Amino acid sequence: MFYTLILFTVMTMFQSPTVIFKFEPGVSTDGWQIVDDRVMGGRSQGSFMLNSEGFGVFQGFVTTENNGGFSSLRYNFDALKTVGFESIVLKLKGDGKSYQFRLKSNSNERHSYVYSFTTTGQDEEIVIPLHMFRPTFRGRALTLPNFEANTLEQIAFLIGNKTNERFNLEIESISLR
């Protein structure tokens, strides 16, 4: 038993990163979907495409008009084990605006686990410890523990800064480390 525990600890310390999605020229973006506040009558509009350098580009505008105020980009995938990983790593270039990165351990869950970050306008690597993702539903904090699930089935980017603004987020990759 003691040997098994040491072996597990050593193996998880040196576990290679697992790429959830890496954008590159020619990669299919099937499965990525935009969900804007239009689902509730708002007028924000996001789009998603692969640019000539091979980055996934989430861009558009957010407006608070008609009680709106958000745009999101989501990706569902077969369950991925998170055991042995400590962080999500985002490689991207933002526009100096604040975004949320969101997780779901099960794509059928109503709530998401959310971490907010502000981009610098430069290429950057953002490392987010999994235990820092807070549970929320429709922007409201829930009285549940922070993310501690053993699987992951959905990731998402969301912009919703309660202001009218254009946005542009270039994504290179999303990984577990």
C-alpha cells in the first residue's frame, strides 16, 4: 500500500500535460459553438474562426442593450480524467479585456465552474489551478465546493463585463497540467 501511494505520487508529479485542444492551420473547429445573450433576447454577437496563423479567434461585440451583456464560446468533448492534474493552461493573446474560463465536469450540469482573468494584449500563458474554479449559475455564486471533479466534459470562454465593447481573443491551446 505504501509503495503504491509513493508510485502514484511520483507518477502524478511527472505526468505529461494533456492537450484538450490545440489550434493550428487546417485543424477542424467542429464542436466549438457560440452562445450569446441572444438566447434570452439580447443583441451581443460573437463569432469564431481559425486565422491564417492557425489560432482560434473568438471575436465580436457585447452590448447591454435589451438586457443583454455576454458572448461565449463552448466546446464539449468526451470525458477527460482530471486525476493527477493540478491546473488548466491557456495559451492565448487577448485584447486587454477581462474574460471567464469555464469548466463543467458533466456537460449536462446546469452550473459551471468559473475563473476570471484579464488579458495583457500580449502572447501569454495563463495557469489556473483547478481548485480555483468557483461554482456559478447564471452569474450567481453557488454554495458548493470549488471544482474537485475527476472528469471534464466542457470548456468555455465568456466575456460579460457589463459594458458595451468589442472583443478579440486569439487562442493557441488549452491543456491540463
